[in-house]
Amino acid sequence: MEKKIPSKILAFILVLTHWIAVPISAGNAFPISCGGSFKDFLNNFSSEAAIIGIPETTLEIIGKIKQDQKVLIYDRSQKSFKMSFIDFAERAVNDYRIKTGRKKIQKYSKLFNEFEDRYGIPSEVITAFWAMETDFGAVQGKFNTLNSLATLAHDCRRTEMFQLEFLAGLKLIEDNQIDPDIKGAWAGEIGQVQMLPTDILRFGKDGNNDGNIDLKNSPEDAVATAFELVAHLGWRPNEPWLDEVVLGRDFRFEEAGFGRGRSIEEWVSLGVKGIPASIVNSNPNAELLLPQGHNGPSFLAYSNYDIFLKWNDSFIYTVTAAYLAKRIQGTKPFSHMSPEGILDQDDMIILQEKLVKLGEDVGKLDGILGAKTRQAVRKWQLKTGFIADSWPTRNFFQVLQSY
């Protein structure tokens, strides 16, 4: 049975992005000032949490929480997203995950069929997230969840988000959905599909009908909750999300990328091949993605691909997860022509700094080939005579230094 969230806690969750402008209750001081003494922060947090209804028995746990410096190190260096798509995909999309994913769908077929019929979300999509996050529950993380949440709440980089998650974590403990010493990912995600406490409070489902919501130990609860979240994120029932396609050598690669979507009819006229007949007939809009440039694999991403980005906003993660879902579904491995590898982090930062000097907005100088950096690279590839595929090769990197 799903538990009702007290009104003050629910109000706090619902004003996730508005909690400064919309006070929760008179006298409430959230968000607590970040930084400074960790002990003072916890004391202030405990006082304000009591005001909005967290009981004293739960708040006593705060006195045992410790700051975890390793969490901050991980927060500053998410290495997997500094890898190239092919390197990351070769690790993440493997025979074990494909075969095990299919077996899991068979083992829990009744549950998968029920939710697939309800929401029009393919079971392979949910299974891909399950695999990507924890290898089907095998690797759920070794960080003390409350320590992680409190550490990130105290840190000023994303304090508002994690103060909310910290409160939600305490609520889960109060409801006996998690143990006070539960362990998970460094950023506070819990369970087999690695969900933050607020999402568990909002979307947690009792998939095995045992009266509890246990995303750590119950595959059924984890799967049902993932279906619920993906449906809430806006999945369009029974519609596609990704297809690999074929491009000719004379293709206008500058047409690829986010924000340059076209109808399938238009993509066909531009020379995109290998599009499934059912997609050609329905003629939806799609964007062409080149995660590793014109020599790498090419994908058409449809509107449902946006749901992957809402789950995790890393471009490399989402293309990989979407591709894994297709592989579990039975598609063949992608093809490529051995594209050049990714620049190392130091050179990527040098590239970003150069682009900034040239007047471009690349976002944070973090050594990550994110959306803004890719867009700036594309712009200067066009200016310098390179194929404009948003993939900075070593040659492009060297040529750009002369400007």
C-alpha cells in the first residue's frame, strides 16, 4: 500500500523549484545557508525540518551523519561522461546486459505486460535503465545515502536540490521505506533503478503487492516505479525513440544535432537511408545525432528520446541507454568507420578556453564535450572548412589554435 505524504512535506516537494519564492509555512527558513561548519548546518537543518513536520525520532538520526569528502570528489569529476560514445557504449552495451535484460522481461512478464499495456512504454526501455543504473540490482553503490545527501546539501553547488532530497530521505526513513544506514550511489540515488528520494516519494510503486515499496531489494517494485516515472516524464505511448541510419559520404553533416529536427520525409530527401518503413509511413519529426562525428554511428532520435534526457541529461549516457534498449529489442550492433577518439580532458579545456576567446558560449570550462561546446565546435568547423559534425578532431584542435 502506498503511504500518504503529510501536507507540509508534500508542499515542500511540490515547490521544488520555487521554494524561495513560495514559502512552505510561516517562519520556515528553507533553504538553509550552505557552506560553513557542517555541524552548524546540520543543527540548522534539523531545526527547520522539525518545523515542517519531521518527527523528533527521525531527526535524531541527523546527529549521526558525517560529511563525506569522497562524494564531493565524485561530484566534481564524473569520468564516464568524458569518454567518447563508442568507448562508453562498448562497456555499457554488452552481451550480459542484452541477454539478462531479455531474461528479466520473461521472468517478470506479467508485471512488464501490465505496465506496458497501461503506458505504452516498451519493456526494453525500462530494462535498459535498470541495466545502465545497477546491472539489474547487482551494483547499487556503497555510499551511505544520508551522508551523501547531507554532504551535497551542505555544499553550495546544488544546495537547494539536495536539501530537498535530504528532507525526502528522512521522510522515507520515517515511513520505513529505507533503513537509516542504507547505501547507494554517491549522489544519493537509491535502489535498483537509482532514484532520488523525492522521486521515490512521488512515484514509488508496490510492484509485488507485499504492502511495501522497496526499490533496493524488490525487482518488481523497482520496475513498476521506473514505469511510473517514465510515464510521468511524458513518454508518448507506442511511439519510437531511436533508430540507427546510414549517411552517404557527401551528406550535409551540419544538418545534424539538437535543434535541427526535420520530418522523416525531409531526412529521406537529404539522403538519410536505413529508416524503418513504419517510420517512413508515419513521418514523425526527428533529429539526427552523430555522437562521435561523421565517421561514427548515426541515429535518428524521435520525441521519446527526450525522456532519456529527462532521466539523465548526459548526451553520451542517453544515446547509450536508448541504443541498449534497441539492442535488447533485437536490433543489430551499430556500424562505424573507426572515428577519431575524444580529446583528453586537458585539451578539451584548452579547446573550450579558445572558443570562449573567439566569442563562443561553451558553458562551464569543465573538459566535457557538452551541448554548448559541440555547437561552438560546429560553428568553427564551418568557418575553417572542416566537416561540421560537432566532433573536435586533433587536427581541428590544432588549426583552431592559430585563430
